[in-house]
Amino acid sequence: MKTILKKYIAFIVMCTIISLSSRAQDALTLRSNTEGFHIGLGGSYKHWASSYFNQLDELEPTGIGGGLNLGFGLTQHIELFATLDYHSFAFKNDWDDYGMTIVGVGTRYNFGGTLQKVRPYAELAYNYQYLVVNPVQLNGQLFKYELSGGALSLGGGVNFFVSPRLALNLKAGANLGKFSSFLLNEDGIEDRPDVKTFQFGIGLNYFFN
């Protein structure tokens, strides 16, 4: 009877050790990795505004679109990235063309570490914005507006890693700048309108690490 009891206790102790060892091993499992190259695709909602235009930015200021982002993590925390996206604002009125293209480069700081599935981040970027609005009625005539210029962008988001290489990405950001080029029917004018944009998006990021 004592022998059976000793074997039973030994079995319980062994199972406990295996269970604790398994939990310790699981706690050290790689859950995320932001180092190295990654590519991302996503969709987003954008809103633009300008104090220069008289109600033009109030007609249809919100757009829907998507884009591509490429990044390279120098470390688990520091990352360099580039983005390209396009948003269309032509939904209600009879526009021939009404959209904004943005190309940007920047740096991102990823919080947390490889043992965490949820990795928040903050980013700073410089973006080149190109806005086309066509047609615009001005003094009884129709014009095509083409505006372009740089903007400083500040944003942040969260990567939810479903595996160490694949993450669901939620992000938001704001751009503040000025159009350095303003064309009316391809003729340049000297005005330099201000521009502000706000964006919210969701996407997927794949990390090649």
C-alpha cells in the first residue's frame, strides 16, 4: 500500500513538474517579431480640411481608399517605412475626378517585445500629397484643381499578432502641411493653401523574419 502511495505521489509530482515546465516554455514562446522586412495592405477612411477653400472641403470631405506599406525593422523597436495610398472622395456629387494620393517615408517605434502578441507603436513621417478635384465651378466657369505639397504626419496604432509573422493592424494618423503647387486647368497660381488630413485604417502586416 505504501509502495502504491509513493508511486502515486511520484506520478503527481512528475505531472506537476511537466506542467510547470510546459507553462514556462510557453511563456518564453516567440509571439511577435518586428525586426526585418515587412509588407502590409489595408483599407482606410480619410477626412481632409483647409481654411483656404470656401466650402469646397465641406462638399465631400471624407473618402475611402487603401494602400501599401513597406517597412524594415532595424531592431525590435526602431523601424523605417514607406507608404503609398489613394482615397476617393467622389461619392455623392457628379465629379469627373476627386481623390488624393499620398506617398510618405518615416520612422516607427514599436513598444513591447517578442513575448507579446499586442504591439502598440507610434510613428512620424513626411508625406507628399497630391489632390485632384474636377470639375470645380468658379465664377461661372469649370476648372480642374490640382494641388500638391508636403506635410508632416504623426500617427500610431496597434499590431495584433495572430502568429509571429502575421498581424492585424489598426492605425490612425494626422497630416498637417501646405500645398506648394496649385494648378487651375494646368495653369499655376501663386496661392499656397493649407491642408489637414485625418485617417483611420485597418489592415494586415506580414513580417519576413
